[in-house]
Amino acid sequence: MAEIELRQLRKSYGAFEAIPPIDLKIGDGEFCIFVGPSGCGKSTLLRTIAGLEDASAGEIMIGGEEVSQRHPGERGAAMVFQNYALYPHMTVRQNMGYALKIAKRPKDEIRTTVERAAHTLGLEDLLERKPSELSGGQRQRVAIGRAIVRDPKVFLFDEPLSNLDAELRTRMRLELADLHRTLGVTMVYVTHDQVEAMTLADRIVVLRSGRIEQVGSPLELYDNPDNLFVARFIGSPSMNFLKAEAADGEICLSEIQGPPLPRPEFVPSDWRGLLGVRPEHFELRAGGMEIRLRAVEHLGGVTYGYATLPGGTELCVDLQGHREMAAGDTVALGIPSERAFFFDQKTEKRLR
């Protein structure tokens, strides 16, 4: 196991700065996930840590050693790719043992190491098959097994589940969580999938244009986003945003009729910006703000209602088990001010 530390790490392509100088520590044995929109630099950052991209400046420390000038195979990191990168002409056993064979390890050691990793991943009965004879989930486990046999200090995952169907993704998420608990090794993982990030990570790093917007546990980011970008990105369904302003000691909403909210002490008397509300934080109560449901989505234990306000703002509301509601129904909503988020219009920072 090993801690990873990035010190003023920067990556540029000519005049384009993909990763401005950043500092980041990833703890020994931690499961850290990089998230952000497409093009935000998360895969570039991971590949730079792995040595598949050269750092333009700064230091990469793995296990207390500076490795930014080392060959990828000498960094103590093993990478698992999105497309599995298996050799089609080799069996599972040969794929998993290939790196050890290249390193000229004894045959008995290779066999023992591969079979131990296969047992950990439930691949014992598949060792003599070729990749074409495996399911997507099995191929991904082989790719992970090929990394395990190298006994790396850290594992690096680049969107490893993106090619799997929904059921397999769920199963593989559980298997990855079990694997992390079993191995206790440091894992760095890139994904754009909210559910993967929220269910797997010890800590999440939210990136925008190569910059770190916020770092924290899944619940810290969900409950305490630092800014509008993080609030919009973390959570599924996304947070709702309503135009609002402070007036006469109250918070008034611009796009919907209803009673004003009391103004919290930390909100300036001349504040104008966006009021953020999670779908589950609305209260269904008489005398509240009335909306007409455009659509209703039944998801088993959860029912969501969707509405479009006159100004075009889209709302998603947790209907709190009211399965009888349907498109066209009118719902009265309340917003507890203590559950609302207040964002400055100019800086996009959260007030608190």
C-alpha cells in the first residue's frame, strides 16, 4: 500500500493547460474517485500519475518516492483500462501471468500467483478460456487480476465499468468494493457515473477544467457543496435551483408564487442568487407553492415528479411515496429554509 501525493503537478499540451498546478494527497489504502464532466481532465490526471502522460511540471510521490521521471512499469502502479486490453489469443491464465513472465519470474511462482488472484476474483473455473469466451464482467475481472498479480502499491482505474450493461455495472461495483476491503490497497478511480462515485469512494475529487473544485467524502459533498458547480454535479437527480433574492428580512422566489422563506443570518440583506433544494428536501404541504406536474417517474421505492416553471426552470420533487400522483396533478410545496442552499449570483460560491 502507499500514499499518493501530487505537488504542484501540471500537464500542458503546447499552449493548452489541461491540468493547472494542483496539490492533492490520497491516503494509504484509500479509495479515491475523480469525477467531473467530459473534458475536465480526470483521465489525463490519472494517466499522468500512471506515467502514460509526461508531467509538464511538479512532483508525483508514490509511497514517499518521487516517480514523475520513472517509466510506468517502475512506479509501483497498475492500471486497469476501460477496454480491458486483453490479449485475444491468450487464455485467462496467460493474460494474468504475462507481466510476470516478462519479468522472468519462475513458472511455479507465476502459477501460484495467478491462481491466488483467480481465487480472489472468482475466476478459478475460467483460467483456460480465452477472452472471446467470457462475458464483459468476466473480462473486466481478468483485467483486474492481471493488475493484482503484479502486487502494485496502487491501483489506477480508468472508467473500468463504462462498457458494461446496467446489471453488470451494479454487480461489478459490489465486487470492486469487496476487492478493496480484501486487498486494503490504495485505489484511484475515474468515472463520470454519479452512482459509482457515491457508492465506492472514501473520498471524491471534483474536477472542472483540470482544477480541483472540492475534495471530500460522498456525504460531505452531497450535504455541503462549496459552490454551484459541485452542487449541480453531485447528486442524482440533481439539485433544483430557483432564482431568489432577499427583501425585508425574507427570501422571495422569482419564478413561483408562494409564501417567502425566512432569511438566515448568514445571507446578506441585499443577496440575489440561486436557492438550491434537493428533491427530497421539499415538503408536500397545504398552502405552499403550487406546481403542476409535467411527468411522474415511478422507481419502485421512490416516486419523482417533474415540473417546468413559467420562467423555464425545471423542478424535480421527491413525491414521498405518493404513487397515486400523475402528470397534470397540482402539488403544493414548502421549502424548509434550514435545508436550502444559498449561492451567490456572481461568484457561484455557497453562502453559510
